[in-house]
Amino acid sequence: MCDFYIKRATMTPRTELSELGEFKLIEHLKNHIKISQPSTITGIGDDAAVVKNELETTLISTDLLLEKVHFDLSYFPLKHLGYKAAVVNFSDLLAMNVKPRQMTVGLAVSNRFSLEAIEELYAGLLLACERYNVDLVGGDTSGSQAGLCLSATVIGQAQEADIVYRNGAKEHDLICVSGDLGSAYAGLLLLEREKVEFLANPNMQPDLQGHDYVLERQLKPEARYDILKLFSEKNIKPSAMIDISDGLASELLHICRESKVGCMLYESKIPIDPTACTTLEMFKILPTVGALNGGEDYELLFTIPQSDYDKIKDSHDITVIGHITEESSGCMLVPDNGAMIELKAQGLK
Ligand code: ADP
Ligand code: MG
């Protein structure tokens, strides 16, 4: 996991994109791409991909990633970037309780990038597609004056009755979260620190030993398809759901605003991995503050009626962190010790 600094330094052959041209680049990429979804009729190669929907409803979601705004290639390997770009898009559809089936990718690259670099990026995108069983069915490619720009659109189909929105939370519902929070932010802090030190002294060796878990959460996040499978096994349909890209506080406030309800969130219940706690404390950040405001964990935050509690209580990967209240009670955080305070979303970057 942590060997990418070493990998970056090794020499790889370099083929200029200008030697290839857009047409050949697409042909080249196409050779590595296979289609497996029954609903995909045609993928890359024509003016548009063709997807057959039968009687289901279509869901579409797009994310845009810009170099220096959303990622920093000085510590983000291209393969990881491709993987993350795909997975964060998948996470948006999973947050609607829908499995993604197709994806398109828009790519703008400057001549700073070689064919081999683009291959690395696509290796990551395609690995994610393979793991999550999503077809890469098209995209667009262009030159760029500055930096790398990557946009992915995911498409999924579902029965309308199965779709979960942000606006369905009801008073007394339980607020649940998958996995643990704050780890991706802890990973980002470490990588940013190493970058500053590397710029000051390019001969230094990165000090990332022992931080594999939080680094992996930042550099190679996963989307929680396993939680959707659990919902279907246990016959659970959350009343509201969102994925945690901007931090627990911000996402819970979204659910409450859209559902016109309040909430009571218990600080002591927020799941935080011990290694994330150690890292956050090393940076003098309270672990709960990192979990509430850090972001990029891509866990699922959802609400269920109390009557469904028995269905989730034995799952080690789901934690009940609070409950929904009426709107007039406001959105409140109950600290470990001390009086209730209003829940606020504060960006941490
Ligand atoms: P057009 O000129 O009609 O936009 P393109 O030459 O851009 O066609 O694209 C040809 C085919 O290659 C299309 O099927 C398109 O979806 C696909 N494609 C183009 N760029 C990419 C990319 N970066 N990733 C995946 N597929 C791509
Ligand atoms: Mg095009």
C-alpha cells in the first residue's frame, strides 16, 4: 500500500499522447474494456452507448475531479485516482439503494501525461468497474492546457419502489452509519504532511509506516455495496440515505433539512477506528471533529424505523448513532460530557 513513492521513482517507458492522437488512444483503451451487464447493448465505439431499460427506472449521477482542486498527483498515484473516481461515483448511486451498471468517463489531459500514465488511470477505473461489475460504456477525450480533469457519470436501474431518497426520515427513526468515520481525513493529513516535508527536503524518505489503514481509506476508498446486499437480505428499506463524502455533520444536516426533521446525535456512539484516533490526535484534532467534518469516508448514513432495529443489531458494520426528532427540536449533538449543542457542518480542508 505504501510503496507508491518508490514505484513513482522507477523508470517506465513513455509514449507521447501526441504520437498516438485521440482516435488511437480511444482504440487502445477500448481493447482493454469488456462489457458484462445484460442491459448494455453497445458500449464504446459508436456516437452513443445503448442501454436497454425494460420497465425499470434510470438513475444518473456525475462527479467532476480537477487536479489541484480535488486531488494532488504529487501523492496520489494515477491508478488509485482512477479507482477512487469510479468508486465515489458508485457510492452516489448506492446511496439511493441502487446498484450502478454503466459508467462513462470524460477525460481532459495535457501533454505532460504519457500513454502509460493514462493506462495507469484506466487500470484503476477498470479495476473498480470489474470489482463492482459496472460496464465502462463510453466517454469523451480532450487535450487540456493545464492539469488533469476527470469526470465520471454512473447509470443504474431499479424498481421505483426500491429507491431511497434523502427526504424520507421520520421522527423516532434510528440514525445508522456503516463502517467507521474520520479515517480518510486522517490519511489526507498524513499525505499532506509528507508532501510538505518532501518539498522541503526531496531526499527524505516518507514516514508513513504503520498508517496503512488510514492511507488506504484516503487513497483507495470502497463504496458500500455490501450494505445494500445486507438490506436486501434482511428486507430493510431505509427511510432516508446519503453517502458520507463531506463529513457526518454535513450529511446528517442534509437528511434533516430534506426530510424536515431534527436529530439527536450521540458523540460517544460515532464509530472511529483506533488508528484514525491516534493519527488525528497526533495532528491535535479531536477524533470526533475529524469524523464529523473530515469527509471522503464514503460510508452510508441512513435512517430506519425502530421496528427494524432487530434486523441490524447484530451487524458489526452498522452503528446506531442517534435518532430523528421533530423539526422544531433542531439538529443536536450530545457530547460525551456536557450539555447538548447544535450540530454544525464545518469544512476541515
Ligand atoms: P464523438 O466525436 O462522436 O464524440 P469520440 O471520438 O469522442 O466520438 O468517441 C468515440 C467513442 O469512444 C465513443 O463511443 C465514446 O463514448 C468513446 N470514448 C471517447 N473517449 C473515451 C474515454 N475517455 N473513455 C471511454 N470511452 C471513450
Ligand atoms: Mg467525443
